[in-house]
Amino acid sequence: MDIFSKIAAGEIPSYKCAESEQFYAFLDINPLVKGHTLVIPRREVDYIFDMEDEELAEYQVFAKKVAKAVKAACPCIKVAQVVIGLEVRHAHIHLIPMNSEADVDFKREKLKLSEDELKEISDRIYTEFMKLK
């Protein structure tokens, strides 16, 4: 079982932002900006484009709801969606609140947030997500 599967199963603590039977969203603990969220399928799949069409469509719809919650909880101009997938061999979407393209530069220094800050942000996103159901 990979690290993201362990996170989704609750075996490794995370800052939950949203979940469904198929998908799980949690804060990146090394965020580019406050509210940087990862969205994963609970099923282990390495490459996003190896997902079946129906599952990929459901994944994107789930990520869209999470993005709306992120935007409501972390005011920004837009929420960027980035798929890189090399650092962890489990499909994942980065949702990044952005006010400029510099907010999506993965070469920049990551934020160091306290546990309290991360918990507060994830709680806000989760609350906004639950309003969308």
C-alpha cells in the first residue's frame, strides 16, 4: 500500500478537506500557498490517464467540488489544477489557490505552516465542501 492509500485509509494522519467512497482530498503538508490541496482516488493507480473514462470523469467532478470549496475557504482569483505525478506513484491532482502564476511555481520555497494553521484551513475547506453536497 502506498503512502496516499495509507492517508486515505486513515493509517497516516492528514488534514482532510473532502471525501467520498471513491476519492479523498487533503492538504499538502508542504504547500506552495495556503489551501494547497491534493485530491486522490482511493483506488491505487499510478498514472491518471490509466483510469477508466467513467472513473476519470467522476474524479474530475469531485475535484471541481473540492476546488469550489478551496476557493470559498481561501479567497483567490482562481484555483489551479496541476497534475505532475512523479513524486508519489499514485494519481493525484494539486489544487492550488492562485492570485498569480507565481503561486503555481513548484520550484519556489514551500510554506511552513503550523499544525493549528493546517487544521484551521482544512476545517474551512471541509465545511465549504459539505455545503456543496
